Amino acid sequence: MMEELVGLGAVTLLGILEQAYFSLQVIYARRKYSVTPPATTGPPEFERVFRAQANCSEYFPIFITVLWLSGVFFSQGLSSVCGLLYLYGRFNYFRGYSESAQGRLAPLYFSAQILWILIGFSAVGIFLTFCRVYLNVDLLQELCSILGLF
């Protein structure tokens, strides 16, 4: 069973490391721009780094939840690939936002699309599992049978 979850575990660990990296960047920005905690305002350069990190942290629980739901109920492989793409998008979001407010937009839209894909995979996977377990109907097998795939 554990071997089946290694992809999700690896993406989760990479996500945690990415979050740690973003937090370190805020610490470095505080030092560089002399913004002492608990202050969250300062030069625009600091505020962009701070907001980029905060925004990524706000979405992280949603990402981790749908990554695992999608991986367990739909497909670990597809979910893991989507998870890597999401982390890549969030890294580019952080980097783009740190440079300019406009630089965050394209990566934001990209990572949001990946998040919605994971939400969709989660919903489909949970629905199919619900039907199979509680209604005793394997919709995927029925569909494949109708299409002549089995």
C-alpha cells in the first residue's frame, strides 16, 4: 500500500520544502529592507515578497487536501503530475510577484487551473467510489462495457 502512495508523498514533501523556501525569502526580505516583525508593511519590494508568501500559504491546505483526495480516489499518477505542475506554477507565481505585481498573474491563473483539475479529479473519484461502494454500481466498468473497451 505504501508504494502506491509514494508519488503523493513525494509531491507533499516538495510542497512543504517550497513553503519553507518562501518563508525564508520573507526573512531575507525583512533583513534586506529593515522590516522588523511584527510589521507587515514596508517598501513595495518587501510587501510583494510578503504577500506572495502569504498567498501561497493560504492556498497550501487546499492544494494538499485535493492532491490527496484526487490521488487516493482517482489516480495517484495523474494527481502527482498535477501536483508537480501546481508547485511549479506557485514557484513562478512567487518569483513573478516578488519582481512585480503584474508578474504574478500568468502563474496565478496557471496554478488555479491545475487546482481546479485536482478538484475535478477528486469529485469524479469520490463519486465513482461512492457509487461502487454504496450503490453497488461500478460506473466506470459499465461505461467501458458500453463503449466496448473491455
